[in-house]
Amino acid sequence: MTRSSHVAPAPDITLANLTATEAAGHIRDGGLTAEAYASALLANWRANRDLNALTYCDEARVMEAARSVDLARRKDEPLGLLGGIPVAVKDNIDTIGFPTSASTAALKSNHPGSNAPVVSALLQAGAFVFGKANMHELAGGGTSSNPTFGAVGNPYDPSRVAGGSSGGTAAAIAARIVPVGLGTDTAGSVRIPSAFCGTAALRPTSVGGVRYSLDGVVPLAVDLDTVGPMARTVEDVALMHAAIAGTPHATSARLKDMRIGVPRQHYWEALDPEVERVTKAALARLQSAGATLIEVDASYLPEANETFWTLINVGMRDDLADFFRRHAIDLDATEVVDAIASLDTRRMFQLAREAPLTAAAVATARGAARARIRDGYDAMFRAHGLHAIAFPTEPLPAPPINRDGDYFEEEITVNGAVVSKVGVFIQNTRFTCALGVPGLSLAAGLTSDGLPVGLEFDGLAGRDTELLSLGLAAEMELGRLPPPDPKRPAASARTTQAT
């Protein structure tokens, strides 16, 4: 076989590198057409298809949506906060014109008749759907190594995981396929992949305050689930949050006014040495810029841990069947679970089904226990006048993809200790979910091997805008990560299923 001498034009990386805020501004003032921007991003998607970041993409639909934005601008119609911005939507969130398969084979024919409210909010702000993002099957894991659609590769090293379960969204953003996207977070699923891929993500308040709608979202555990905005910068995350929540756009705080708690207990223990080095250096830079760091005691952790596991188990046991009933989807949840291709995810659902949960234990977790841990968390903030607590989002950099597939009992080595892979991924992120408070992960820097490291700030329930203000100030001080190397080796061992 002879290779064609024709060489496809390289994607326009200059345009692809624009943030959503930058691109929307250029489109609004006429310096850039939405069509040219979408065309550049589509070219970059084609150049990065080996990452398996998307499950579905309709190029003609993307270009049609972009041209409609340009037509609106020529007519002097308002474009909205996100006018002309393409969005990757996690494959468990309903979008008209695409399946909502949650990246599992049993749901490939699930074509919703309406957009999820979170998607509608972005469309009303002028954005349009670029494609559906690959994910860990049914949101039940932290790698996004999906047997049905292919393992999602990390743009900074395609032999490593992108994280999960919103791994396709994070990889698409880091690879400059899209500037922003939507994920969901039950145990850390927007923050884990953002830490591994060097992007930013917000898990918004999920108990009390303004909560994102879960309508049209395939659940993992409704008590813990939330949709979360993801982007390369905190500025773009704040832009999306303003569009979805209908709140004012966050502005940068002054670091010298910020009091940040550092809970060394658990959050800062058993870290990979490079993660510890990068995150400690990031905190030192924030302190040098005026932020006050305060050692705090996170005494709420033990009951938060118990509450988390009760709520995730009851959710995985009951919520998928409830979703099928409410949406008149003619599928049996037990049969769907038993057909899951990912060994780790199938085992998690089976264990949840077998968990000895009593009605009283579930009611306590949802009510009194959750109230107690929130009281303890809030008391810690009041005692020290905190604006946030800070910790490494992930205790380790992105590990290699397991070419034989993930399994529930899998172990990996972190700082010389052999630990559960499932457990270490959610070591720090699960407490945020049990509390229902907002958590913001942003890039802290790179390891000596060039792998991203995430730093997380958690705040008080309902104070999402204030948390984003701190994130904006921290991002200004820490700077942005360099983009992944476009000359990286292709991940030829994975097959792309996106269409």
C-alpha cells in the first residue's frame, strides 16, 4: 500500500488556543467569525481523534450552528455571554440530536426529545453543542477507560488516563478541541479529570443554595450528583456558572484578603512526592502574594466518609431504575447493569445492590448525619474566618491506562504504598460531595515529567461565586499551564468510535 502524498492542512492552533472568554469577545466585536472558530476546532478534533475524547460529533451540525451565530451578529442581534462558543457535553446529559448513552451500549439508542436544562441555559447564552464527550461507563469510575467507545487518553501523555468519570470533557478541553464543557460530579468526576488534564472545574453547591438542575441527566447517585462546568481557565468556568446559575459573573478577589484553611489531616497525607511538591509550592506562592494560610482540623471527616458511602450505594442501587421510569425509557435497570462492559463499574453496581442498607441508615445519611457534618464544616470556617480550604485534588498524577481494562480490586503504588486504585482517586474529592459544598479544582503546575497537578479549593454552601473569585485570584498568581505537546506520540492502541 502506498501512502498518499496529500497532507491535510494543520489545524489553526492559534484559534484553538483561545479561551471561551477571548473567543466570545472576538466574535462579538467582529474580529472573528464563529464559523472560522468552529472550523479550526473541528480540524483540531480530527488531529486528536486518537484521544477518544468524544463519542458523537456531527460536523455539519456544528458548522450550521456557527453560521447561525454569524448571521445573528450581522443582524445586530444580541449574542449572549457565550455567543459562538462550542461546548462538549458529557454523554450522560440530554442533548437534542445526539444519543444520551452514558457511554454504555444499552443506551446507544436513547435519543432524548429535549435538552437538559443545564444545556438549555448554555444555548440561551449563545453557545452550541460541539459533540458528546466520552466518559467512564455510566459515570461509575475514575479513568474513562471505556471498553465500548475506547479509553480516553490524557492530552499530556496519551498512554495515561484522562481521569473520570468526565474524562472525555477534560481531554477535549485540554487538547483544544473545545474551550469549555459540561461534566457531572458524584465523587469527584469533574475535578479528578481536570486535575489529571490540567484544566479547571467547579463542583457547584449541591445541598442548599442555587443548585444546578439534574433533569435530563442519567444518574449515578442523585443525593450526590451534580452537573459541573469545565474549562481551561477559572475565568471560563465562572462564565459558564454565570450562564447556568443566572448569577453575576465572579470577579477576582484580592489574595491579601483571603484566609485559606489547610487541613493536613488526611487531605495532605500519603501524597505522591511530585504532587506534594507542586501543590505546596502553589500554596507558598499564594501566601507570598498575601493570602493567609491557617492549619485547620477537619474533624468532620469520619462521619462524612460514612455518609458518602451510604448515599452512593443507595443511589447506585435505586436511581437508574427511577430515571428509566420517570423518562419512560423501556429498559430494565438490572439488565443494563449486568451488561456493563467495564468490569470495575459493573462490580461497583453489584456491590451497591448487595450493600446492607436499612431505611433508617439511608434517612440518617440524608438528614441528621449530613446536617452534623455540615455543622462541623461550617464551624471550622467560622472559627478561623475562612474563605476556603485548600488541598491537592488528586494524591497522584495521572497513572497509565490499564490496557487489559480496569477492575474494582485493582491496586496501584503511591509514594511506595500499595493502595486501592478506586479509593485513591476519590481520596480527597468525596468529602466535598457528602457535604454538598462547592469545590473548585484548578491547575497548580506540572510534575518534573510534565504531568498536570490540581489544587482544590472548597467553600461554604451557596458561596460558589466567592469561591470562583478566589480561584480567579489564584489563577492569576499561578498562571496557566502550557498546552500539551502537539507532537506527542499517537495512542495507536486505542480505537476511536466517535462519529
